[in-house]
Amino acid sequence: MASTFSYNSFGFLLILVAFSSLINISSAGRQIAPKTSIEFIRTSCSSTTYPKLCYESLLTQASMIQTSPQLIAHAALNVTLSAAKSTSAMMVKLAKSQGLKPTEVGAMQDCVEELEDTIDELRKSISEMGQIKGSNFGLMINDIQTWVSAALTDENTCADGFGGKNMNGSIKTAVRSKIVTIAHLTSNALALVSSYASFHG
């Protein structure tokens, strides 16, 4: 009986130690992102059209963003690119699903093409943002704004393709939800790029 109690006590102690370690790790993780960085993200996102989405999508990047207008715009573009790529991959698979109407397959294929353009435009924007220099700042930031605006147009075109009544309800809801989120992320990224331009100017 005593040995059983000892074993149980030891097991309970291990659980406590493990739990304490998790708390310490979690605390250490929070210390990586200073409060000033988090507040900077919150303040920067308040000027966007979708501040809650902006803040939540960038919070994990706080330690990298620090308090840099350029880095927060760069991070927003990267987050948007990631979302566009995952949604495009999802739609390629959906388009191959059995039982879809020809109009649904066509809308998905058109949307994938629009997303491919979006991905290309975001990649160019991210590359330009990483190479932006003082002497050519105005020209380069204009290019970025043009590309991100074009990406937003592509996304809206994709979403419009799923607005018809002939679409499967569940597919229509799932796809439009994803596309609308990407469009909102793109809108936020464009706002942060514009804020960076204003800050630099």
C-alpha cells in the first residue's frame, strides 16, 4: 500500500514539474515580444479597415516587427501571401471534387487563376519591400501599392464569381469566406504600406 502511494505521489510530482515548465516556457515566449511591440501593432492596426483581423494576424510576429513601420507592412504582406497560397491549394482540390456543377468548376478554376495573379503580385511586393532604398523610395512604394491594389481587385473578382444562385450553398459559403478573409488581409496590408509611405515621407 505504501509503495502504491509513493508511486502515485511521484507521478503527481512529475505532472507538477511538467506543468511548471510549461508555465515557464510560456512566460519566456511572452517575454520575447516586448509590450511596446504589441502596442505598436495594436496602434498601427487601428488605422486599417479591419483592425481586429490585422492585430490577430500579426500578433505572433511582434518580436520580429518590433516598432518598425516597414517591418509591420512587410509582415502583413507575408501573412496575406500565406493565406492566398493555402486557399489556392484548397480550391484546386475542391475543383476536382465529384458532383460539382460545370458552373461551380468553372468558377473555381477562374478563382484559382485570380489567386495565382494575387500570389504573384504579393510576391513582387514582398521582394520590393525588402529591397526598398531611400533614393528610389517613392517609385518602389508606388509599385508596391499598385501590385497590392491589383491583388485586391483579383480577390474581389474571385469572390464575385461565387455570388450566383446556381452555386452549391456549402461550397459558396466556404470559398467566399476564405476569399473575403484574404481580401481583408490584403486591404490591411495596403493600409500599412500606405502608412509606411506616409511615415517615410
